[in-house]
Amino acid sequence: MAEAYIVAAVRTAGGKKNGRLSKVHPADMGGRVIDAVVERTGVAPEKVDDVIFGCVSQIGPQAFNVARTSIMSSCLPESVPGVTIDRQCGSSQQAIHFAAQAVMSGTQDLVIAGGVESMSQLPIGSPVLAAKELGNPFTGEISKRYPSATFSQFHGAERMAEKYGVSKAELDQFAYDSHKRGAAATQAGRFSDEIIPVPVTLEDGSQEDHVVDEGIRWEAELDAIKALEPLQEGGHISAANASQITDGASAVMIASEAAVKELGLTPLARIHAMAVVGSDPTMVLEGPIPATEKVLKQAGMSMADIDLYEVNEAFGSVPLAWMKAVGADYEKMNVNGGAQALGHPLGATGSKLMGTLVYELKRRGGKYGLLTICEGLGTANATIIEAL
């Protein structure tokens, strides 16, 4: 089978809820990351075969195929098609998989995969709330199969902590580490290769480029994190050890070997293996464990072969439970901080984390990286890349 290469990876800096990116139209954010990968590679815009974007709340400004509206807001000609997909929090990781599969199949040579989410304009759960009068998505046969289920990610996060023996003390330490790692990475310029500027208008009417993740708590204190009460009595999850509501966009360009040679592109990484699984939808967030086991088996590898891993911090219990289950090394996981500090812009998170993984592997001289994300209703993607 043909190879698929990552030849560019960019993202916006995260914007916190009602923060600096809150008034930027999602299609304009999407257009900016599309323009950035085209500019970095120097490819003629008409050479792009397709754009595949992830987005979870596909209503309002993110309705009507936000991949296509992002193209219309970009440098790409109208001849380039686009499609928007929803695999919940892993939507743009799945976009990367679909793009890589298109290239590996030989049907396309150059695909932009990414995602966008404005959680300020469209709070999580907006599509369900907006269409409430049209019906409940969990009735009928689903209710018979899962008669007492809530499919709540919050309850799933608590169950993950209980099942895998993750204490609140561990969760709070992990949240603290996420902020400290994110702050250190930012101060050291380790995100400079991936973040692109987005002009924003400030309250005083002046304009400024948004280039720093807005959610980092620069002076995070462990005692303050510990002091936050769990969201349920006797529970583990607090506002401090869960991901932040975030606005943002990200994109990677996936190229075939033929396109690399024809266009003189420089690959950053090769897609080595991909997997997607379903798991218990009432547990919701356990999927990264079987997804990792599956992708390692497909690749004929073990955790010892992986130099770095990005495991989305939707809730701190997910990566910590994953680490215990698969025997991973804490010092190799989310080394530049994760969603607890940098944010989780839903549909954009997969390609955001892929860019972070690619550039950190290159910086450290590592070879293999693994990305996995938990997703609503018990699915998960896992991807292994080889840095080049």
C-alpha cells in the first residue's frame, strides 16, 4: 500500500470561553489554517484534492458543511471540495485517517485534514438542545438496550477514575503538571512552529495577533487545585482536572509519495498505523485503551517502541487510566501540557494534537509517536506516526 506523509501542521492558539477568539467566525478560523498549510508547503492551491474537517456542533455558524465554508474563506479555488465529519472529540483525528486512507488508496494525492470549533458561539451540546423538540437521540431501541444509561461523559470520567484506581490527588497533580508543562513549552517557544497568528479586535478597539494559548494558568498552584471541590459529592472530577472550553482551528496536509516528489515537499512524518474502535457507550471514555492495543498490534509494536504520546485530557482520569492500563510512561505523555491547560476545541483537537506530536518528536529526535482521543458514545481513534 502507498505511503501517506504529513507535510505541514498548524493550529491557532486556543481561545478561552468568551475570550479572544470568541467573535471570530468558525469558517474564517478554518480558512486561516487552510491558508497556512498551503503557504508553508508552497503548493498551488488548485493541487489540493479535498478538505476534510472535523466539527462537533454543526449548527449556526458551523452549519452547512463548515469544511466547504472554510474553503470559501480561504485561498483555495472553488474547484476544491470539502466535507465535514463528526466523530465527536476525535473528529479531526478521524479526518486525518480519512485523508491518509484516500492517499494510501491512490485515489487522491493531496488532502488537507483538520477541524474547527467555536465553543463560545456554540456551547457543547448545542445541536441536541437546538433540536430538542424534534426528538431525543437516545430513545427507541437504544433505550431498550441501555435502559438506565445517561451516556454522560462526566459520569464516564468518574467511572474511569474508579475502575482504574485513579485518585483525586493524582488527578490534581496531573492538572497542575499540565499547566506547568504548557507554560514552560510556551515560554521556551516550543509551540512556535505550529501556532499561526489570528488577528483579533480587543475591547479598546485595537487589533492584535492572537498567538498564545489563553487558558494556561501561568501561576498555577497545586494547593489551589486541590482545594476545588469535586463536581459530585465524594467524586474525583473538579473544574481543575477537566479540559477547558476552547475556540480554535487546526489543519495538517497529507501527501502521497508521488505528490512529495512532484511538488518538492519535505515530509515531517509518515502515517505508520491507524485504528478506530467502539467501546462501552455508558463508560463513554474507555476507548483509547482498546484503540491503543489495536494500533500497536497492527504495527507489530509495543509501548516500549513509542517515544512520545498525546492522550487527550478531556478529563484527567482518561490519560491516567490509559497510562495504567497500557503500561505507559508518565514522562512521555503530553509533555507540553494538554487540554486541561491548553484547551480542547472539540472538532479541532485531533489535528491540533497531531501537530504538537510531530514537532515535539522532531525537537527531541524521537522516531515514533502515538495519538489517541476518547470520543462520545464510546469510540476512539489511535494513530502511530514516524517522524522523518
